[in-house]
Amino acid sequence: MNKITNRQAICDVLLEKAKTDRDIVVTCSDSRGSGSLTPFFNQYPAQSVEVGIAEQDLVGISAGLASCGKKVFAASPASFLTTRSYEQCKVDVAYSNTNVTLIGISGGVSYGVLGMTHHSCQDFAAMSALTGMRVYNPSDRFQTAKLVEALLEDKNPAYIRVSRSATQDIYDENMEFTLDKANVLGKGKDVLLVACGEMVPYAKEAMETLNAKGISTGLIDMYCIKPFDVNTLVELAKNVKLVVSIEEHAPQGGLGSAVAQALSSNCPKRLVEKNLPDEHLIPGENTEMFAYYGLDAKGIVKTVEESL
């Protein structure tokens, strides 16, 4: 079982790239430990900035550094980064088009036992609504590493949500990766699953179970919430009976909404959205919450069978 988290994968890439690129800067809001970025701070103190528990300052300072030519990666818990500093994300990063990659650590219900104050189930919607902001939710350490490498090559704003725990490996270090193009993990004639982030391993297990039961099922890893890969979705959805979106997010404005918008305009299909309900969620370990709300493999299989 993989024990390397996606946040650690980000740090590993930045550590390697910073050997030859002194413009890489990491900023944190008292979150270097929870962001797995302590090794970067230790090795490159001159390229690290700790602002304390001040998310608005974090984003503003990061944008200022980027305006001076730095490639800034700003890490903070997703629940705070995308709410407390929303105006700074809007004006200083997105509107000003600064080279800042915002890293929302422990997104979704990673902080499950701490309750709704620490849940981040609105971040896809909030950040996608910002003109000029890209939104990504990679599924495993290898995809996360490829994503960070790609973002180091451009100068446009981006938001990455990563989970707290390690996820099952979906890919390997030789995976094919194209920025803003979804990964197809399977093709089917009956059902198409569309998932992102920590939901992808559950969706993959569900796909395998459904195929074994004779329900031909495909799967798209739609790590790119915005810009959304409409072409890949339409290509795989056009011949199936049912599309199911799976996400660790509220019903409004997330992956399911993007899938619905794309299908309604290009390829009308029956869509079932699997997400977290629009209510104050129960506290618990994230895996317990996934099972409770039907987002694990068993819940996905049940939804597909009942919907068909």
C-alpha cells in the first residue's frame, strides 16, 4: 500500500527543481508541517517564507513575490485558503495574473473528525468561479508530481487541492500526462464514471466490480476541474446509457456541475451525481465518511445498479 501522500509528492518535485531554479519560492501559513513542506524550508531557507496564521497575508505576499519574477507555491489548509483569503485569490492572483500556485492541503473531508469548520467542500466552486484561475484535484502521487512539473513551466495562476492521507497508486512514474487533458482509465458501453482526486481509487475499484458483474463500465480521471476536458468526456459518454460523477465536494459548482454543463450542451445523457450532501456533515475519519455518504466503491456500485 502506498504511503506517500500527494502533498509529499509536491515537496519532492520542488526540492528537486529548486536545485537549479532559484526562482522557486514556497510560502506557508503555519502549515509547513501539515503541508509536508518542512524539508523544503530546511534545505532552502532563503526560498521559503512563513507568514504565520494569516491566510490573506499569505496570498498577498505570494502575489508580490510572483510579480518580482518568482515561481510561488503557497500552501495552507484548503478550508481556510479558499475562504479567508478569497478576495486576495480573486484580485492579487487571478485578476493580476500572477505566477502563484495555491495549494489547498487536506481538502474535502481530510480533517473529518474536526467537523465542518475544517471541511473544505466548496473549494472547487469558489476557485472555479474566479476568472483566470485553474483548478486541479490530482488522484495520486505520480499524477500530482507531473502536474507540479507542468505548472512550473508556465506563469498562470492555479489552485491544487490535495488530500491529507496517502491514496492508492493509480499510475506509475512513466505515466502519460498532458496538462488540462483528463486520463482515461477504462472504456465501457453501459456506464461512464467520472471522478477526481481521492475518489478515483474508489471509482476504479467500482469499475472493476461492475465489469466483473457484466456491466460494461468506463472511467475518466478528471483531475482538471477547470479548464474542463469536455472533448474527452463527450467522446466516452456519447455511446453509454448512464454517466455517474463522483467527487468529495458539495453538490453545487463542483465536478458534477461541470459534467452536467458539458453534457447538456454537447451530448445529453442521463447523469447521476455522487457527492457530499448540502448539509453540515457528520464528523469522522474520511474513510468512514466516504462509506457513510456512499462515496466508496460499494456505494458507487450500488448507485450504478439502482440507476440502471
